[in-house]
Amino acid sequence: MIFKLVVVAILVFIVASLGLAMFSLIREGGQSERTLKALTVRIALSVALFVLLLVGYATGLITPNTL
């Protein structure tokens, strides 16, 4: 259960970072480093989530849905 909450929390942070980048892009026209930093954080979180899912699958914390 905790693993699922961590995954959902990371997804929320990814969406929040993407929203921050969008607002920064609209306000400043993409001329500041704020957009770049927000998108860099989003990519880092996405890679971390992917690795976390791979580790969770490898250790048996999550299993595929086999109906």
C-alpha cells in the first residue's frame, strides 16, 4: 500500500512540475531558467518513477494484473 502511495505522490509531483513549467512559459515567454528547471525536475522525477517501478516489479512489491 505504501508503494502505491509513493507512486501516486511522484505522479502528482510530475504533473505539478509540468504545470509550473507551463505557467512559467506563458508568463515569461520561455526566456527564463525557471521553465528549464521545472522541465528538468519533471524528467528526473519521471526517470526516478520508472526505476522505482522496475525495482518494485523485480522485488515483487508490485505484480502485473493477470486476469
